[in-house]
Amino acid sequence: MPARPARPARRRRGSFAIAALIGLAALLGVAPAAQATEARWLDVELYYLDLLNCTRTGGWVKVDGTCKGGVGEYSDEREPLRRHVGISNNVARPYSKVMADAGESSHYLDGGPLDRLERAGYDPGAWGESIGYWSGDPYEAVTRIHRNYQSEKPYKGIHWRLLKKAAFKSVGIGVWRKDGYTYLVMDFYAP
């Protein structure tokens, strides 16, 4: 029987070093940064950014996901939001996975939105979070979620106000799929 390579011992030392650093951080009261999550559904996240910016700039997202109008035609025009890669990778997407693993949509499965931003190292000046989930095709799911937010326009519901808040300059978007459901998290941000 051939001898086992020495590599596993190296892994153990590496694991021990990581555990020691985490322990030291805990001892010093420093929270480790959020764990980045693989961008399995990045295309859906980018598609959702287009939907969001359609509404933000004054357009209206139709049932098929296309943008009708724009430039203030259906509501006051706001500057389009940039995708915040760090918040997408370290806050929004990991939290969409937390919701998917729990099988529920809640702002408080892992602390609150502000807790998650601060744990990831972001000093939130202005922030907000919208979440949702829907079954079926992921593109159709995020379109339906977004159209629900749009439907709040007449009474200026909280999701509508977050979509249109001028103070926000960027957004972290996270999408995760599990058991036929798509979970969406948007963390709006302005430092």
C-alpha cells in the first residue's frame, strides 16, 4: 500500500492557524467579516439590477420583464444604482442563502440588516433592505417580486420608497435558489 502524502498534515496546520486567528479575533472582540458566497445566480442578480434601475429611473417593469418608458415617465427619475460587489458578495448573497436554507423570508434570521452590514465591515450612512421569494423560474421569480414592489407606488409603501430613495447610490443584490424557490435580497447603501 502506498504511503499517504504529507498534505493532510499541512491542511490541519492551516486549519489550526485559521481557527487560532478566529479565536484571537473573538478574544479581542473583533467580528470576522461575513463569509462570501459563490455567485451561482449572478446572471439573475444582474437581470434584477436592470429591473430595479428601470423603476428607479422612472420606467415601469412589465409582466414579461421588459422596461416600459423611463426617464421619469411613470415616476420621478432617480440616478441608477450601481451594483456594490462587496455588499453583494459579503452581505446580500450570503443572507439570501440563509433564507433559502431556512425556507423562509425574514429580515431577522441572522441578526438584522444593519448587523450584517456592520459585520461585513460597512459603515452604513443610509441603508435599507428589501427581501422576497417566489417559486418557479428564477428570472420570472425576481420579476414578480419586483412587480410586487412596484405595486406599492399608489400608497408609497416601504419597498417603493426604498426603490426610489435618492440618497442610495449603490445596492448589493443576492439571489439563492433552493427547492424550486428563488430568494432575493437587496441591500441599498450610501456611505
